Amino acid sequence: MTTTTYNLSINQCANLISTVGKFNSVLVQGEMGIGKTAILRILEKMYPDHIPVYFDATTKDVGDLAVPMFEHVGNDGVVRYATNEELGLHLGKPVILMIDEFGKSLPSVKNALCQLFLERSLFGKKLHEDSLVFATTNLASEGLGDLLKAHQNDRVTNVIMRKPDNMEAIEYGIENDFDPAILAWYKDTPQLFHSFQDYNSSSENAYINFPNDPSRVSCFTPRGGERASNILKLRDHMDNTTLTSALMGTIGERGALDLMAYVQLGDQMPSPDEIKNDPTNAKIPTSPGAMCMVVYRALAIMDRESIKPWMTYLNRLSKEVQGLFVNGVRAKGYSKQDIVVNTKEFQDWCLANNYAISN
């Protein structure tokens, strides 16, 4: 690709595979840790009657794809092959087959899988005709060994998946119960989601991976951000030194130190029970970061019992923070949208603020 104009989001990649994946095998290239593997989960929701099949190509040699079996046919014998169950060829049902890390696989494995990409068959076994096939790999420019020859590239439809931006990452985090501190950090730090290709040197972005800077052992990736969230949820079991060290080893030194500043803001936040039981008197955070954390937490834990007192509390916050909540409700795929939108208090807020939203 000569331009980033046609780089796709994760949802665009999933839609492309859904559209052409029965006859074209899509190879999704992208930077490490940006969620390429999550495409399989998106497609699984789109095709509940298909069987999701994950195949890690880096762990296989050509002998792992199939083993020969001798069979008698009349007076003669033939060799047939039993394929690896991880490929799903034996199931006889529609599958969503994801070949992960295709570009790092051994040359013999690449050559064998090319038949599967092009003909939907391998060693005499055919996939169900309604099956979807796609693969993922890293960018060659990352220097991780993802290399394909011309005849291999000619058997797939190559696309590049871009990183999510910070707001897309927040939407994902809300739906997956990320710690509010990391979501507030995301909001204020969009450069976390920039590409190394946007910069001339690593000194211009202290957070992300740069292939030509081996000194940056740990760095921020969206995958690392999810693991950092898991660590933060257990911070009550660690002292600050241990917590900071663990974060440094997960998202890099600069990212960990910055994130810890947001962790300290947590002391300003009222608990969910305080808001639920006394929304007119629950404390209001003094810093914008802590206000954002309250909103992101509310979006993540929202239920029918919480929405009415939450709307009372929300009206005590600044209009900017109120807008942050409403934009979160509007986000495509927000699973609790019906709960919020169909509540009278929310509808009253929309009328009072000349705002329209539909579920």
C-alpha cells in the first residue's frame, strides 16, 4: 500500500470478510497488538450458525497440517490424509477459519495453505461451501519476519488494518469493562493510537513501538492496554511500587507513569453506591480526568436500577461531561443503549438540551 487512505478499521475488515470470504481469502495486515485476532469474534457474532476455527500458523510445520493413512481399495492400497482438526476441514459444517500469523509461518506451511486459500480444500478435504476464510499477519515494515512471495500474495486479497483511534478504543473498553482510569487516559492521550509510520523518529512519540528503536522493550499497544486494565482492577492487592512496575512491563515506562497519575484521581470519584443511594449529594470530582472516569464507569456498569439516580447526578456535572455520557450512549454497538434511551429522565434531558437520539 502506498497510502494510508485505504487502511481499514477492524469493523471494515470484518465486513469485507463477511462479504467476500466465501470465495476470496482476505489477508489482514496490521501493526502488532491492534486487535486483528478480534476479527474472529466479530464474525462469530455475525454468523452464529458458523463454527469459529482458530489456526496458529506459527506453531505448525507442514507435517502438522495432515498425516498420511494407508487404506485398502480393492486389491490395491492408497494413501489418504487426515487433516489437523484445528483447520475444521473434518466438521462438514460452515466454519469461520482464521489463519493467524500467516506471514511468519514456515515456507512449506505457506505453500500448503495457499491451496486452502485459493481452492477451499487441502489434502483432498474440502471446506463447507458456506465457510469464510481469512488470515492475519503483521506489517513487513515492523521487521517481525512477515514475508510473502509473489505467488502467495496472488492467492489472497491483501488489506491493511489501521489502529483504532482513542475514541474507538474507549468504546471497546466500555463494552469490555476496562478500568475507568485507563479510559480517561485514552481520552486525553490520542497519540497512544498513532502509528510509528506517522513519525520520523521514536523521540516524537514516547509511548508506541518503533521497529528501528530496539531500546524500547515495552511500549503501548491496544492489546497492552487491555492487559494494563486487568492489572489496575487488582491494584488493591499491590503497593504502588509493584503496580507501577507491572504497568511499566506491560505498556512501557512513559505510559505507566502517565497512567498512574490517572489512578491517583480515583480518590476523587464517588462510589457507584453513593451515586445510586444519594445522587443529589454524592461528591463531584474536582478534576476533568476524574469526571471522565465517573462517566466511563457509569456507561460500563449501567443497569435499569442505576439509570434514574445517575441522570440526577449527571445533571450536576458540566455540560461537557454530560455530552461525553450522551456520546457514549450513542456509540454504535453500546449494549446498554436501550436501558438509557427508553428512560424518561434521559428523554427529558434530550428535550431540555434540544438533543435527539434514537436506539
